[in-house]
Amino acid sequence: MSEAATFNLPLWAEILVAFFALCGGLVGLLGASGVLRLPTFFARVHAPALITTAGIWCLMLATITYFSVQSGRPALNVLLLGLFIAITAPVTTIFLMRAALFRSRQSGEDVPRSVNMLQLAVPKLAPEKDDDDHDDHGNSHSDDDGGNADDSGHAPDMSAPEPAKPQ
């Protein structure tokens, strides 16, 4: 029988790897409990998307620590896995949410309207009056044209178009 080569990590590295691995497992457990406890799909979909990324990063740090100490050089190729998960998890969640929202609208459920259908409020163009425009005697110190006066103090006539200038 041949013995396989064994490698013992230093105590500090074992503690660090165990800490990151346990954190990743606990974060994953937290995400699973969120999926079970939340009532609707729209609420449940957030737990795995956010937790997956955090759990993967913790497990990735444990893996980087273990293989970097074992090989004696930085094992940064594992970062590609974390980067891939960090990019794909939110994109997948967005597609799942859009598909579920579409199906909910088709079945007549009470869900938010599409952003394209929202009526955006347009602010009125009327000039605003400030309370501090009057002095103690009730005299006004501001022009009543809403700040549209030119340097001569005359307000422009907004009702009629300007006449064409001769060339």
C-alpha cells in the first residue's frame, strides 16, 4: 500500500479556511430559509440572488486561502468563479423576475404596471412665490416674472412670438 502525500496547513490557515467555509455555509443556510419563509415568488427570488453571491465569495476566499498556502503561491484562478457568479446571478434573477411578472400580468394578478405605462408627473411652469420676498412693510423686493427679466428690468412677453429679424 502506498501512502498518499499529505499536507498539513498551519493552524492560522486552518482557522481562516474553516471560518470562511462556515460563513459561506451559514449564508447559504440563511438564503435557503429565506426561500422557505417568504410568501410570494417576487419576495423569494431576492434571497437566493443576494445570498448566492455572498456565500460563493466566502467559499471562494476559503478556497483561495487553502490552495495558496498549500502551493506556496497565490491561487487566484478561483476568482474567475466568483466573478462569473457575481455577473450571472443578478442577470438570471432579472430574467426570472421579468418572466414571472409577465405571467402574473397575463393571469390578471395584482402586480405593478410596466414602467413604460407609468404617467410621469410634469411640473407646472408657473412661477413660484417665496414668502421671504416681502420686507416688514409688505413691499416686494423681487420681480414677479419668475426670474425671467432681462438686465433692463422688463419681463419678456411670452404670449406672442418674436418678430422675424431682417437680414
